[in-house]
Amino acid sequence: MSEQWPIMTLGEVIHEMKDGGTPKRSVPENFGGDITWCVVKDIKPEIFDSKEKLTQQGLDGSSAKLWPAGSIIISLGATIGKIGIARVPTATKQGLSGIVVNKELILAEFLVYLLHHKVKEIQELATGTTIKEVRPRKLMSELKLPVPSLEEQKRIVSILDEAFEKIEHNCIQLQTKITDAEDLFSSILYSEFSDNIETWSESELSEIAYTAGRIGWKGLTAKEYTDSGPLFLSVHSLNYGHHVDFRDANHISQQRYDESPEIMLESNDILICKDGAGIGKLGIINHVPNPSTINGSLLLIRASEKLVPKFLYYCLLSPYFQSIVQSRLEGSTTPHLYQRDIKQFPVRFPATSLQKEIVEKLDIIAADYENLLNNFSDGMKNFNELKQSILQEAFNGNL
């Protein structure tokens, strides 16, 4: 950064920063008002609205604060570093902080760019065992920022706005192509599992597949994870395409693994997420590298001899099945798919020979689809790296 720019802490250039809060959901009168109440999904570069609204009673009865228009909203909880500027008075839930800048020292728009540039440093300040978070007071005292004159800030913001607008335009075009590819693959699956299947057999899933999960299980704490031993998979293992990926799995002791023989994973097992935002996400196991099991958010599905495992996987991935998943969801705060419901899902299937033909065709299409998504993912990664490169130049005083 430019040697002429003074270095100041975040706390020195702002008037106020505070965590948010959530009113009691058991009191319906706290919600449904006209006060914008921001959660992580509501954070955009400019925040004009929120999905949920608070009443004045809800605001007064919680630790949430109504931040004035022009305040910066930053996530410091589960998703650290998502940032936007509130263009209307906005309250936040806990884990999201509002920031009121000292306009005599720093522009809100300039600080937003600085915070984006400092995201990794902000994340390194996080503490906590289950969910890592950054406390506002710690961020205010430890995050150091270059603070040029207001005139120089305006010049830098103008240049960055123009550059980022072009990058954002390209990102939108790329995202549109990703959506188009997803829609195309979805339509192919739909046609395979909805057209001309009247002659196929139909059974409940429990009659043609083995299902198992951790029922009423409280889970392991991070302290129980080991450096080696059997692998312990979560929904993160379903984030890498069609096949279950073991790279993000934790390790557990052999003793803990042996406690649940019913969910010791095998090749061709299918895993489905039954909790939270990832409900319905699927993956099939190509190869089990080590003894492996699953946590409480996943369900194991193992095809019987009546089904080709990959056929069952594509069936469960199809819009036909996913629409059933959505219709069976229970729970508004934390969506949940019960194992008993999954066992009752009606599955239609043809003779094994036709199942193999369908799998061969879909495997080719799925491989092309994954290659396309990987290319798009690389493109988005390049755009993000370009943004960081431009920010680095900006705060080195090289614009």
C-alpha cells in the first residue's frame, strides 16, 4: 500500500459497530411488520429489502439494532465476509453486524472494497468450536486499514466501480450459461423418468433398496475427531459432482465407527442429504478409499439386485423424484426429510437391461455436463482472482 497513506484500525474510522439479534419466533407478533431484517441470504452489494420483516415490537424485544441507510452490513458468523451497503434502514440477525462509518475519515463505498480485500484477514480473526465467528469488538481493534484522503478514496472507488461493473457483467453471463446447462440436464432426466414409463414396475423405495441413517443421534464434537482412522462424511462430500468425494471427510476412532455397522459404506452406495439447505442433494460412491461412515445429516441408500445402482441414483436425481422430496419436507425453520418418508417414495423402474441402457446414455451426458460446469467454475474462480488482483493494486496505491 502507498507509504503516504496513514494506517488506522477499523474502530478509528467508524462511529459504531454492533452484532444483530433475532426476536423470539414463538411470538408471532414479532414478525410480519415493515422493518427490513437482514439475514445472510439478503446481503447483496446494495440492500433494499429482506425476505423477512420485523415489527417494532420484534425490534424492541431483541438485541437487533436498526441501522440507518448508508450503513455497511457484514456477516461475521457462519458465512464470514459477505458484505453490502444498506440503502434503507436495516436491522440484522445475530452473526451480522452493522457499521456506521465516520464520513469525515472514510467513505462507506471505499470501506466496502477494503473489507472485501481483507476478507482472509477477517476470517483469520474468527474463534469458536462449532461455528467460528468474529466478534465486532475484536475486528474494530485488530483490523488495520490504509486510509487515504477522501478525494483519493473517491477516485479509487470510481475506478473500482467501473472495473467491477465489467467483471460483474461477465459473471452474470457466465452464471446464465451455468443455469442453462443445469436446466438442460434436468430436462433430460425428466424425460427419461417421466415419458413412457407406464409399463415400468413400481415399488416403494424400502422394497427395492436398503436405507439407513443415524436416528436420534446427537453427533460427535470436534474434540472426538482423530488424525487418522475411518472417514466420517458430511454433506460437504456431495459438493463435487455426481460422485461422493472423500477429501473433506473427518476421521473418527475405530471404536466410534464400529458402533454403527448398519451405515458402513460400500461402493455404489447412494447418499442423500436430509437436513438443512442441502436437502435432496445426492452423490453415489465410486470407490471407498478407507472404512467410512456418515453423520446425522445424511442417509444411506443401497440398491437391491432389482436395480442398477447408477439407475437408482439418476432416478433420485431426476426432477420427478426431487419434486416429491420438496413436497415431503417438514419443518419451516430447519427443513427435514424423515427416513420413513424416504422409504415410502414410489420408484418406477424397467427391466435391468433397459436400466443399463439408460445409465450408459446418461453417463455420457452427465460427463459432458460436469466438464461444462468445471469450466464455468474455473471461469468464476478466475473472475474472483481478478477482483482480488485489482483490489491489491488499488490499496497498494497503484491505480
